Amino acid sequence: ESDNDASRCSSNPGSSTLFMNSVVGQKYYVVIIGINNATGNFGLLLTDESNGCNSAQNILVDGTVTVGSNENGTSVGGICDREDYTPEDYHGLGVWYSFTGTGRRVKISTCTDETDAGFDTYIAVYSSPGGSCNATDWTCVQESDNDAS
């Protein structure tokens, strides 16, 4: 289920937010990418909404903002299939994170005070059998661009 909406982040229209239902015990990988090779600082918020992937930083579903930057990220391409954009739109430096599903709906967002104004982000969430970091095993679970243009 997707109800991703750019209007949810009036402070930075380029920020991205997605909501997804997680599976208990399933490990997910999250990548934050700057659109059109943009770089910048961001805050990544992962909350429970029910009330280079091998080095993915584990984050908790506890509402704590994780501060990061994709300036030294790895080149990421082949993002979730999108009919409305070419693959080149979503090729850039990415930073990987991981979390374990709680069995409840979670919110993943770069709409935080820590995200640089005007930094247009893209969030993609993947799962794979046994937590494999082999891109050929990935399944795109959810993605969000919240393109403000």
C-alpha cells in the first residue's frame, strides 16, 4: 500500500517519504540517493506508524533521526522499476541502511530538519531471501521520489 505524498514535507519539497507494511523478522535495505547525481546532507527518520548494502548501517524503528550524507556514497543504479522516469534519473551516489521488520506499518522519510534545503532525495526499500546483498536477489518493496518539480 502506498500513500506517499510530496505535500507531506512543506519544509523541503525535494525530501521523500514512504509508508510500507513490514513483515516480522524480514530484513530490509534502504538506499537514499540524490536525484540527478546531487549530493547533500540528510536526516533519515524511521518510525513505527501503527499507533553498497553489505555495509548497511542498521537503524531502529524508534523515531530517532539518523544523520547522513551521500557525498561518499557508492554509485547506485537499477533502482525500482518506474514507468515515468528513465534509469539515468535514479543513478547517483547512494547510502545504504537496513532495518528488521516489526510486522507493522513503518514510515521512512528524509523530511527532517537535518536534510539540506533543496536536496532532492529518492528512497528505495528492498528485501531479499536470507538478507542477501546480491542485487539479482532483490525485490523492490516500496520506493518514493516525491518529486516536487
